[in-house]
Amino acid sequence: MAKLRDLAKVCKSKNAGPFEVTIDIMFETREIYDKVVRSGVLNEALFAKLYGVDAKDILFTPYPAALALKGTIPRRVSSGDVGDTDVYGAQQHAPMLDVEIPM
């Protein structure tokens, strides 16, 4: 097994408006991208588990042309509201880094 942190060229998060965060995962080669996609590990259920949201509220999109996967999740607290700890959503990708992918 390999951790996503070792497979992805980029794993980042950012606001997708004040009520959602998007997590972008990009790979350097088609071979790695295809292996990760075929593993089936990255999906709505995983995002739901890691971020404590309903799977039905997650938009998970593969972008094969860019060797990328994108997951958009609702924010628990809107950006900048009382209790928000990450106004820009830039630290929300961290739980993805330790996800194990069978290779």
C-alpha cells in the first residue's frame, strides 16, 4: 500500500464559495492516476467518512485529461463565520494525505 501523499503530485484544498470546500488531487503520470482510480478507494464514501458529511452532499469528479480528481464538500461552518478555523479552506486536504491506496 502507498499513501496518497506519496502518489499525488498535488493535494490541495480551497474554498468553492463560502459554503463549500473543494479538494484537488493531481497526479504526475497517467499510470499512477489510472492505478488510483482503479483502486476505487477515492470516492464519495471516503470523503463522507473523513469529513463527517453525508455522501449524498459530496460532488466527486474525475478529470482524466488533467490526471486529477476533485471532491467538493459542504463546510460545517461557512467561511469567515464565528467558529471558522480555516477562512480560505486551505488546510482541509490534510485528512486525504494518509489515505492508503493499494498498488
